[in-house]
Amino acid sequence: MRKDTVNLLASYVDALRPIIYINHFDFKVIDNSIEYIAANAKCIEFNNALGLIDFKTKSPMLRCDLEHFLELTMDDGFEQETFIILKDIHRELNSPKIIALLKRIADNNLYNDEYNTTIFILSETIVIPAELENIITVYDIPLPNISEILDIINDFINDMKIDVEEDIINDIALSFKGLKEFQIKQILNLAYQNGGRINKEDKTLILREKEQFIKKSGMLEIVTFKETIDDIGGLENLKDWLMRRSKVFDNLDKAIKFGVDVPKGIMIIGMPGCGKSLTAKATASLFKIPLLRLDVGRLLGKYIGESEENMRKALKLSEAISPCVLWIDEIEKAFAGVGVEGSGNDVTTRLFGQFLTWMQEKENTVFIVATANDISKIPPEFLRKGRFDELFFVNLPNGEERRKILDIHLRKRNKYNRELDLISLIKVTEGFNGADLEAVVKDTIECAFIDERNIITTQDLLKSINDTKSISKILGDKIKEIENAIKNMDIKQASNKDMC
């Protein structure tokens, strides 16, 4: 652990913080830090399986439960300075007797000059009973910064006696951002065992290992995709903006050293079925980074504070996976009811505030893609300048975009031929969105297969178009509402107006 981090822990002890809750998984690192600051203090450790154990040797001394352990050790602070180390007891913190005993020790520490005991609770899960909120200090061990990551890599390289170019070291160091020291060392060892060296290709290994964290957490979904920027028909302004930013992600280390701010993200607002979700996938493909989806509904818990803790973990996890694209689909539904009084909505409002604060303060390489259909339901705080790099409006595709979308879907299925007159279909597809046009192509190809025809014609496409009910006919009034809401807002058009 870093020296300044250990010093902060020591300062909490000196300030008579009675209970210090350390949220971390590597108990060995924490033990070393506690031992460092203990000086003449007596250290007593509780283990769920073994009861009271020797802090240094980890040998069992007395088998007992937590209640009995606290009763036995609560008066030790009268004899000498005492550190009580409790590991993975978060499930016991709902017991009134345990809460009462912890409060008794804390009160003695705060109000009795002849008593000196500090309780350390070590756990990866934070559970804080309301009765103990005011006397618990949550202590988060910061993740290694880029300078410390470079030190870890260089120490490993020197120990292994291998040569690695400086550019490669700087490049993979950025990929390690968000990981703990223990995890970085594990991955370096794995990379070395695989090839006896460290090179640029190990970024793929780092990403694969990071994906394991996602799968184990259940907080985020890692999205697999094949879509690329070429699969988007039209939206030229949006694609051009993304392609320019891809140069930053392609050269992150150089860009940051040059003084470039890492792009924060974009919000895409507009009609359903017009390529918003496709753009999220194409962005991850263009930037060559993983795509994570955040479903706020999955974070909601049944206990007080559980939802907020889940959000904290999800955001922290996205930082650990960074650089990545964090996709929040239909964000207006994710934070529905923000600002409206009511128990359920109060939780959503707190989650929304937590997410906004993170967006404002984040200094990582998590690129957010938020998509929304109904701008009227988006909390206005989201639309403020500075939250996102840019806001884009995706309208129904214009004529040239509709031709491109048909062309893309036909070529993807190997059914494009030079005899097709797609230009003639522009007028009859007025009001169709991208999903409608894809359905037209799918239906046409299916009919050709059933009729045992290898080639499809313009007439075949026209028949499918006539049989398809476009989104404009189904949701005409809603589309007008969306268009009217956008008119008076400073939102960039995703499509190029010069296109017909």
C-alpha cells in the first residue's frame, strides 16, 4: 500500500475514529498496513471459521462466535492500546447484540480517556447499520495511478530481466488503469508465462482478464457485437465526430501527454429504430475497446443503501475495465421518476445524483453512450453542457440514407445485384426508419427463398414495402411530439442536411 495511504489510515486512528471500515479484498495488504501503524498496540483478530486467532501467525487461539469474541476483548483497551480486526463480518452487522457491543467499544474509545481501542472491519462488501453510521469511517484504498502502474510494470520487467520498449510499457500501463496492484501483477505473470515477454498484444490478454470481473459481478453486461461504423446508413455528422475521436483512443498515451482531454461521451436522442443502439456498438468497434451495458434496473436492491452501493460498484467496475464504452440504453426509462416524491422514486433520484457526480468528476477512459427516445422525460440536468461532449438528434432517415440502409442490408446478406433500382424506392419508403427497412429486406429474401428464386428484384422489394406498416403510420403523433421538442433545443443533427 502507498505510504500516503498508510499515513491517512494512521491519522484516522490518531483522531480516535472508533470503527474504520476498509473496503478491500486483499487482506494481506491491509494486515501489513495495520501492523505498520500498530507500533505498541495489541492486535486481536476474529475469523468467522476459527474465532479468535493470532494476528501475526493466523493460528487459532479460541473457537468462538463474534458476540463471544467481542465480549472477551472489549475491555482490553483499558490495559493497552488495542486494535480489533474483524474480517468478513458484514453478515453479522444486522444483529442487535453485535451492534450494541460495537457501540459500547466505540463509546469507550470516544469518551473514556483511560481506554484506547480501534476496530477495523475488513470486507469487500459494505454493510453499515443505521445505528453505527455516525461512528464508522469508510476507508477506500485508492487504485494505483498511472505513475504507480508504471513502477509495478518496471519492477516486474527488472525482476524477470526482460527488455520492453518504452512505448509498449506506456501503452499497456493505460490498459491496466482501474486494476488493483495484485491484479496487475497476476496479469503480468500470465503474459510472461504465455510467451516469456511483454508486448503490445498483451493488451488483448488484459482485456480478457478484465472481462472476467464483469462476468463475476453481475452488475454490468459485456456486449458482444459484429457491427462496425460501415453498418450505419447515413448519420454522417455523428460518424464523422466519432471517427475523429477514434484517433484519440487509438493513441491514448500520446494524446494524454499532448494535453488532450479524454472524450467523455455522447447522448443520442431520437426516433426508435433509427440506429442509436447500432451506433453504441459501432463506437466500441471503432475505438477498439469493449462495450459494457448498464441496466439501472438490475442495480435496485431491497435493503436501504443497497442500490447506491450497487451503483458505486458498477461505476467502479467500468473504470476497472476502461478504456471502454459504457452504454445506457433508453436512459429516460432508467432514471424515470427523478425528482418526484415517493419511496421508489427517492432511490432512483439518489442513483441519478450519484451517476451525475461520477460523470462530472470522472478522470478515466470510460466513454459513455447514452441513448434516449423521448427527450421530454430526460432529466434536464443530463442535457447541461459539460455532461457529454456532444448531444446528437437522430431523425427518420432521409432519402439518400434510406437508399444506403437498403444497400447495406442487401449486401450483408449477399443479395445485392446491379439490376436493383434502389433510387426508385426512396419515395415509397418515406417515413420508414432503419428497422423498417431492414424488415423489408429480410421479408423480401425470405419470400425469394420460399419461392425458390436466387435473385430478388426491385419489384420484390416494392411488394414488401407495401406490406410493411412503417413507424410513421404506427407512431405518427409521438414522432411529431419528439420533433417539436427538439426544435427549440441546441442539439446537433446526426445527419448531414445537405444530403437529399
